[in-house]
Amino acid sequence: MRKLLKLLIPPFFIELYRKFFLKKSFIRGFNNWNEALSKTTSYENKDIFSKTLHAARLVRDKKITYERDSVIFDTIQYDWPLLSALLLIANRQKKLNVVDFGGALGTTYHQNKKYLDALSIPKKWGIVEQSEYVKIGRSEFQDNILNFYESISSIEFDIDVIMLNGSLCYIENPYEILDKIKSTKPPFILITRTPTTSLDKDEILIQIVPKNIYEASFPIWSFSETKIINYLSDLYEIFEVWNDNLQVEDEVLKKHSDDNSVVKGILFKLI
């Protein structure tokens, strides 16, 4: 029924409805991270971890097809530009060693596992996460390809790409992470599902998670696209940049922001 309505209703009215009647997912107007953090639940909510773990176990045990942010899907929701970037890197490097920064318990790994398994090249997928995720990841989800680490510096394999799939924007000091990544000098950096603006400075917002997922709110960065590109430009050039539409099609994860904000994906290549 929802798909039928989307076909029948003109796009103008759909956008009008979203703009004025859907509850906004973001609150603006914060001067610093701590100010926003003081008005949120932050990431320490045990309910988030429990729901994420439950969904990840269901995927691991093949009881469901796919999960993202603890939300269960009947079919895999492919992020085709992300997958294309990974396949390009695999072709260039003749191997695919991924560092998935903030990759939870393997959402993106399992999302693309069908294609990864089809590659007859060496592969490693290292997830850098909070200690709680690393502990359970090592005990329940680790295998000969998928491994868990508490820092980039503890990775023991030769890195082809460091991926920040919707994670950089939730870090208090994102440029410190970018400095660590730059010091590692991976051949590629892949940033996806990241809010950017056409402004010349970054903004701090609060994101309200829909209650049908879990009750939580987080500080989040909306990056100046120009600033973040320039920050990496001493070592990296843009291979490709795109509007990341993965979440736009998911009503349950839909985000509402002002006209300046666009969720972007950027693939950087070492110069």
C-alpha cells in the first residue's frame, strides 16, 4: 500500500508532508559538543547495545536476512556506492583489508558478505569499536576474516581502506580520528552516511531516534563538506563523491533536516 501511494501522490506533496508534518529528527543551535551532550541520552544506553546484539545474533544464526542500527529487514538493503567502492579497492589492491571504524557487530560486513565471498583474493575485515562491542564481538562473531579491535593502532594487518560508515559524525573529536587515519596512510578512506552542509563551518545538532527503534538521542556533527575535504587534501584526493540515499528510502530511519544538509558519501584516494 505504501509503495502504491508513493506512485500515486505527486513528489511535491510527499516533500511538503515530510517538511511540515513529520516530526523532525534534529534539533539545532548548540555551541559545543558538551552542551548538546547534556541534553541527550548519549551512547551509554544499555537498550541500544541489547537491541543491536539481538539483531546481530539473528543475522549470524541466519534467522533474519539483514539488520541495520538494530532494525530488522526482510531483504538486504545494499548501499551500492559503498559496495562499488569496496570492489574497486579490491581490484586495485588485489586484496581487500578493511578497517570498519564504528562497525558495531558486523552490519556492513554481513550486508556485503555475498560479494566479498565471491572475491578470490585475500580479505580481512577489522571492526574498531567500543570495548563492550569488542568483547562480545570476539567471543561470538569473530572468524577468519572478521576481527574486532579497540583502536586503529592495534590493527595487525596491512590496511587497504579505512571506512567510516555513518560513524565519524557521532564522535566528539572527529578531526583527531582523521589525524590518526592520516598517520596510518591507508590507500583509501571511505566516508559514507555522513551529514554535510554547504556552509564553511561544522554544526553540532541533536539527533532524535524514532521511538519505534529505541528511545535515544545523540549529539551529531553536520560537517562542512569543503572543510573536511580540505582537511584531508594534503594527502588525499577525491576519487568520487555522491549523495548517499540508503536511508532516504527507509521510512523507519528517515531523517529530516534543513535544506543545507545532505547525507554524503566520499571516497578518498591517497595521492
